[in-house]
Amino acid sequence: MLPVEWGRAGSGYEVDVEVLAFDRKWLLKEVTNLIAQGNAHVVSISSEVERSGARVRLRLRLRVADYGQLSTLLGKLSSLPGVEHAQRQ
């Protein structure tokens, strides 16, 4: 095993996350509220609607404290209604 350090307390790490979901009213609000409730920060966000207009791909850069926080957030994002996947890029 190799020892791993996440850095200084409070510094956080920026990670890229993708959420693929059915496009619906309030989706972005629910995603960002969940992130805020998880005490993570949105550094940047972009969205792209598929040609059919049925699904949207959200690309977010998040600042998280550690892997545990990221893992919890991805699980909660994946459980939102209409979300097909939420994963680290």
C-alpha cells in the first residue's frame, strides 16, 4: 500500500463530474442544491442538450474536501429522478 495525502485541511480538490439525465424542469436546481447541501462548491458548470432534446449532459467542476465527499455526492446525484449516471471524468 502507498500512503495517500489529500493535502492541507480546508484546501479541497477540484474534480470534473458529468451528469447525464433526462432534461426536465428543476433539474439544474436539484443538482446544485444537492451539491450545496453536501458542502461542496461548484467551480464551473456547462450543459449540452442532445439533438433529440430528451437528455442533457451537465459538466461540472466541483471542489470537494476528499474522496469520501466526492463518492457520497456521486451516489446522491445518481439517485436524482431521471439521472442516468453521475461520474467523475
